[in-house]
Amino acid sequence: MELGHNDNNNLTLSKFESMLKTNHVLFFDSEEFENIIHHYLNLGKIALAKKAIKLGLDQHPHP
């Protein structure tokens, strides 16, 4: 079974939230960070969006 776009986003969000709970740093590509940031902004969870931005910039410091 092939994962749909929404399923992939849910897995990425679960992985990100798990990383925050355990403090284990996991790798996300830049597109995954964009999706995570948009998700939290759409929910009005600005602090989590900022955290994702900081982690994204740490992992991808150069454009």
C-alpha cells in the first residue's frame, strides 16, 4: 500500500512530536520542516512552529 500525502504528513508530525518528547534529534528534510511549520501555524500553535523553524535552520543552515 502506498502512503498518501496526508499519511506521510501524519507520520512526519508523529516523528517530530516524538522527537520533542524524547529530546532525541532526528533528521527531517527541508520539505518536511515546511509541512510541520505550516501545520502548527494553521493550528495557531506558534511556539511549536518557532521550535520547528529553529530545528530546521539548525539542520539546514544554508539555502
